[in-house]
Amino acid sequence: DGGITQSPKYLFRKEGQNVTLSCEQNLNHDAMYWYRQDPGQGLRLIYYSQIVNDFQKGDIAEGYSVSREKKESFPLTVTSAQKNPTAFYLCASTRDRRGNTIYFGEGSWLTVV
Amino acid sequence: QQPVQSPQAVILREGEDAVINCSSSKALYSVHWYRQKHGEAPVFLMILLKGGEQKGHDKISASFNEKKQQSSLYLTASQLSYSGTYFCGTEASNTGKLIFGQGTTLQVKP
């Protein structure tokens, strides 16, 4: 079945470490997104990409980095510069940018220990 | 830039109706509605494109007032399964950048 796969589901990070969250989709979607969700909060856009080898910053990009080398993959790196990284991270994709349905992965929980 | 949702929380009895509103300060190209259960990914409900259309399926419908940059989600004869947090996502122009509101928590009690 087609869908979006995020891994790992749960991740613990020590302060000062970089971690990478994986996001893979087999929907042949052009656009991919990363959102961050804090307890009781909405979804905040970190980065998005509408085409391979191109991506744009969202509202809270500081302390994060992404790459889009393949259409199906959009990994997110949480760097040590992100001071408060503990959150629920959601990856999403859509067929193209023209108001199409966005599909979400199951999410990754990141905790700093 | 973030759309504003109201109310922040709603408590209903089964069978009652609810309306959730979403307002933006920008001209909108599309509005998306999602429902999320705790710890799970948001689930798509519907999308409305500019043109002032109204959509619905089963007992959940939505409207989009392009002139007022507002959308409303209507839940009629609520069921226990409707409980969760509802998010509206807005696309200000044909950019693909989807920004979500802070969410409305809906609790349906027996």
C-alpha cells in the first residue's frame, strides 16, 4: 500500500547531539513537508520542498536542516542548535502544490535526555 | 500569519451540533480541515478551494467564505468518535505552503 513512512517512532537524544528523522513516501508526491507539534499546540511548519533538490524554510526552521536528493525521501536533521527539540514531528506529502490533500506520516517522538 | 481557530475547546453530548471557525488575515487559496487523536497523525477531513464552495460528507460539512477569509466546520448529530483536536490549514496563495491553526479540542460525552 502507498503511504508515508517515518522512522524512528521514538528517539532519545542527548544534549549537543544531532539526530536525523527519516521520511519516505511511495505516493509519487512532488511536495513534502515537516511539521513540529508540541503538547497541546498546533502544527508548525519547519521546512517544505516542492521539487527535488529544492526546499524552503517554514516558520521555525532555525536549528533544523533538510535535504531532498530523491523525490521519495525528505530527511530532517535536528541539530544541536535547536535548543528545545523535544516534540512530536510529522512528515507530510502532497501530489503538487495546487491545493491538494496533504497526507501525514505516523509521526516521530523526539525526547532530549 | 497563523490562522485563528475558535473556539479553543468544545464539550458536547452525543447528538449535539458544533461549529468550528477558522479565520485568516491573508487572502486564501485553499482551506484544509483535519482531525487528530492524541499521539496520532492528523486525518484528512476535507479541502475547500477558493470560490466559496461548501463541502460535506456524512454529518460533517464545511464552508469557505473567500471574501471574509473564513472557513467553518459543521459537525451535526455528534458521535463519540468525533472527539479529538480539529485543525484548519490555510494556503495563502498557490505556493503549497500550508499553515495550521492552533487547533480546537472537541470532546463528545455519552
